[in-house]
Amino acid sequence: MMKKKRQLSIGLMTLALLMSGGAGQVQAESLEDLKARMAEHVKKLERSSRSADTQETRKMEKELEEMYLKMVDQEMKENKIMEKIDNLPVVPDKTDRTRARYGNWTWRDVVIAITNRGISGSWHAGIVAPQYPKVTAESSPYTNGVRFQSNFESRGKVGNHNVWQTGVKSTSISQDWWAGHWAGRQVGKPYNFNFYRTNNRNSFYCSQLVWAAYMDVAKVNLNTSAYDIPGARAIHPSELLYNNKVQLIYRAK
């Protein structure tokens, strides 16, 4: 009886060590391993999306979203992205004629808007569109895809969330306008739940829409590869902010 109690005690101690990070703890998955696992998942997802089983495809898209958010969180922590973003200088917009006052929110066409108050704990991005006064073209699952939205600037006033605006350094005002116009023309298209299907132009997620507007119209690639996986590309909203091809023109907390 005593022997059994001793064995039980040892077993409980071993379990406690495992749960508290002691000997035998499973190592956290590295970014490289996670990205490799995601690459395999994306291949399976592409095969599934070509079949008629939409329920299975949506399930796999949800699994990919969970892995993607984990990867983004890990990448941002390891590389101290938020700290680097906080140290970015705010500079004047590229034009004095159509921008708001220096350091203030601007409705200049095709300024990129980013917030860390997005879906599922992630971020969100939009682009000022010229079709209507004071609107951004945005894509969200909550609106069933691409829609014109207003009041983007107010989203930084909720809790500890932030809002930024950036402008692309190398483009002209005319190129900006046409990129914004292109984004506005995508209104009505559905949401893209596969974040690694960026060459698709039939559906969009938020930062893919912004990236595609500049890629297709101005031939400027705003992807940094930070969240790419082997054989596939994804654009996270933070890449539209922490990127040497853009400059920060507005920050609000």
C-alpha cells in the first residue's frame, strides 16, 4: 500500500513538473517550424478549395487563420515590431495642397489607414478612396467583403488601440489617386478567407486590397515577406506601416 502511494506521489510530482515548465516540457514551436506547417496546410487548402466541399474548405481556412495569427504574434514579439513602430517619426504628407494639417488625420485620396483594432485580435487596413468624400475602401468579414466605410480615424480612441496613416514614398499624386480609385471599384467583392491567396482578384481581405491597389496600378510591391511562408505570400496590415517604402504621416492613440 505504501509502495502504491509512493508511486502515485511520484507520478503527481512528475505531472506538476511538466505543467509548470519543468523537466520534459515540450518545446515551443519555432517560427520556421510553424511556417513550414502552414505551407503544408495551404497546399491542402488549395486542393480543398477546388473541390465541392465548401464546409471542409471553410474549416481549413479557420485553422489557417488561427495558425496565421499565432505566427504574426510570435513574429511581432520576437522582432519587437511594436517598439519599432512606436519609434517611427511622423513626417509631412507629400503634398501641401490637399493634405490636412501636419500630424493630423487626412482624407487625401489613397492615404493608407491602419489600426491594431481588427478582427480576431489581429489588425485592419483601408485606403482612402476618391469615389465619395471622406470614405475608405475596406474589406471585412463583418461587411461580407469590400465596402466603403467612414470614421476610420475614430477607431484609435477605443481602449488602447491605435490608428496610423502612411503614404507611399515613390508614387505621384496621380498614381495615388488611381490606386485609390481601383480599390473603390472592388466594392461588392466578397471577403478572402485564405490570406495566402493574394493573386486572387475576385475576393479580398483588408491588407490584400491595399497591397493589390498599389501593385496593380503603380507597380509598387508593399509586401515585406515578414509573414510569408514557403511558396506563398501574405500581407499583414502592419507591413503597410513598418515598411521602408512608406512614410508615417499620422499617429493617434
